[in-house]
Amino acid sequence: MSTLSYIQFLWKSQNDHGIHSPFMFRFVTKCFYAKGARLSKRAYREQKMQVGYPQAELLYRIVNYLKPAKSFAIGENADSVMEMLRYACEENKIKLWFFSSLAPIPGGIDLAIIADKKKEAIMASLERIVSDINNDTICIIGDIHSSPEMEAAWELIMEHPKVTVTLDTYHVGLVFFRREQIKQHFMVRPSKSFFRDALLGLKNGYGLLG
């Protein structure tokens, strides 16, 4: 990840004011911007999490909002992600079951996480996940802008025929498989800052309402 790539993301991204999809507006406002539990930096350090803080904090919020019952983590860093999710669920009194990649998942998975850094491995993991999705499954890929290879993988994911909606938050990419949705791609800032959003809102005509 570089400062330039993050600035480019900020320039292209939006917050809830720029979202015209009712489904995505509801997700962003209730998951990202609503008041609720947050992962503190102190807890992050004390738990010695192996996932970067921006990604871990966002995963914490997503899990708290979704309250998934069935989770599936796959990839080289799956163990680190599962430990972080266990902590999030314990803190928020959520019962979460982790399923194996070796057998079909009854009823489909609620939350799937791909924890890889190689394009080929990521795409292979996505194909494995697709075999166990339902209409409400959400798949998360971390560090999608950490390297040109990760960005190339993200582009391929957006083009996948089973993927209908993607959400780029810079540190984390979210993938949706909702059949009733038209294919759409969003770049959304997962937190609000009055002055930053006001400045960025000027380019879209939002001014200080951005």
C-alpha cells in the first residue's frame, strides 16, 4: 500500500451521500457509520492480532453488524483471521461456527474470508466459496490494494459472473452474490471525517454536506 494509492482511493470514493443503491446505502449506514462496538487499538495490541489494524477494526464492525452463524476462512493466513473473528464474536456475544473447506456447508455460508496474497490462490478460493454461497453470503478479501497483484485479483473478482456487487473500502474488499441486484461496484470510505468528507464532497457538489 502506498500514500498515492490511498489518495487515489479517497478521490474516487464516496460516503453514504453518494450511494444511490438502497441495498448498499442500508449496508453502509448500518454497518460502517452507525454507532456501535469498535475494536480499540489497545485491545488490538493486547490480543496480538496478526491482521493489520485497519482491516481488523473493519472486520470487527462487519461481524458485529452481520452476526454470522456460519463462517468460512480460507487461505495462507486463515488462522490469523479466524483468531481475530473469534475475539470479535466473544466480545459481542455472537455464536459463530467455522466450517471446513472439505465438505459442503448446509444452507450456504454467511461470511467467507479469503486470506491470501497471490492472485491464483485468491481466484481458486473464490471458486471454492461460490460452491457454498446463498443469496446473502458476503465474501471478504483483505489488503486488496497492497500490491499490483492484489489489485489485479480484485479486478478479476469484480468481473466474476457470480459476483453482483462489490464494495472497495481500500483495506478490505466485500463481495456480494445477491441475484436480484444489478452488477455494481462501489468505493466507499468506511469511516467519516467532517473536514475530509467536506473537501472530497466538493468535487461531487456536496460541499460541506459531503
